Amino acid sequence: MTGNPMSLFFIPVGILVLIVGVYWLRRAIPSKNWPTTEEKVLSSEIPRGWRPIGEVGMAKVVYEYSVYGKVYSSKRVCFLDYNANLGERSRAERILRWVPQGKDCDCPL
């Protein structure tokens, strides 16, 4: 059987992407049932001197929450936050509208 040689590349890559997507989805779904605690957004900004590098933008968000009386602080905005702050400036602005400074909201534990 003769096929397109590019399929020898794209079929395995597609399968790999599917496997990675299912892995992260299986990790994310249980978080819908996690208990929550109240959090307070301490700061939410696009850093001064922000310059676009291509179309890359960054939202810096810091919040704190407490669990059993112990106070924690975090900068993580999304469950899959390994690269969540990189993107277009409009994405950074959308994050700031979602979690403005001083906002109280629920935080999954």
C-alpha cells in the first residue's frame, strides 16, 4: 500500500496529541468536585513597561486563601497554568477582568 509519506508523520503526532489531551482531561475533571475556600486577590496587573514581544502578554495575579487557619499565597490562575500567562495582551486583560484586585471569590482546594 502506498500512501502519502506525510501521513507517516502526522498520524503518530495526532495520536500523541490525543493521548496528552486525554491525560490532562482526566486530571482536570475531578477538580469540579473539589471543596472550595474563599480567596482574596491581592494584586492583579499587567506589569509596567509591558512591551509586546510578538503578541505575548502577561497578567500577574497574586491571591491568598486559608485552609484550616493556615494562610497560603499563590500566583496560579488556571489548572493547567504552566503557560497560562503567555498569550495576546487581550488575554492578559481578560484575566484581569476575571480576577480584579480586591475581589473575593471561591478557590478550589
